[in-house]
Amino acid sequence: WMAWYKERLADTKHLSPQQPPTHLSVVRMVRYHQRTGIRLRISQVYGLKENGLYVNAFVRVLKGGSALRLSETRGREEKFLTRLHDFASLQRSPCWIDPTWVLHPYWDVHSVLLVQIFGINVIYTPDHNGQQPGKVTSHTGEEPALDALLQLGW
């Protein structure tokens, strides 16, 4: 069946060189069941301009028109935040080692999967005994302010 898909999607076989391929319809390509959900994982961001930031990704499904009219129990807000950093990765291309998240959004043609990349300029200081969690502070040594959060991309 994989050969059949590749043959059907081969634009060089079905299109002339002057005609660009059209967008594929997600509705025709994917079977979605809300009970099963969709598995998502953010693994890496590439080419950030800022340096020295602690970066996280925030993922959420923005509901389409018909999903907005549902009650919260059927069409709840679906979101997650990356948590586990791979500290061996580069600061301008951070990696995360989070497991996959399963979201169960209500299917709507106008729903959007939005991935926002945020960074904050902070310093992590480990506990000198190694018995307690470390402290995250701003460069001045104070608590980091939430307005210091920078949106780096989406």
C-alpha cells in the first residue's frame, strides 16, 4: 500500500513541469477519531536569533467555528507545554525529550494547531549542597518577571 501512496503522490508523473502541485486535503488523507486523538511531540526548534534564553514550546488547538459551540466536556481546550530539555543541544536550536502527548480535540475543518515558541532570559543556580532544587533568577538576581517572556515564533 505504501507503493500505491507514493505512486499517487508523485507529482512528476501526473503534472507537467510548468504546473506546480496543489495542496493535499487533510480530510481526504487522514482518518481522525476523537476518542483515539492525535499524538504530538515537539522535538526541536531550529535557527533561533536570540542567544542565552531558556526556551519552551506551547502547543494548543484553536477551535474552529463548529467546535466553539460545543460544551467544554465534548470540545475541551487541548494544550501542552514542553518540559524536558536536552541540555546537550545548542541554545539556538534547543531540543526537548518529552514523551508524545495525546490530544483529543473535536474535529473541525477550521481548527488550527498552534505552536508558540517562548524564551526567557534567566539564570539557573544549582543548590550548593545538591540536596534541594536550584533557583531560577533573572540576571540581576531577582525573581524573573512574567513580562520578560519573549515570543520568538509560532
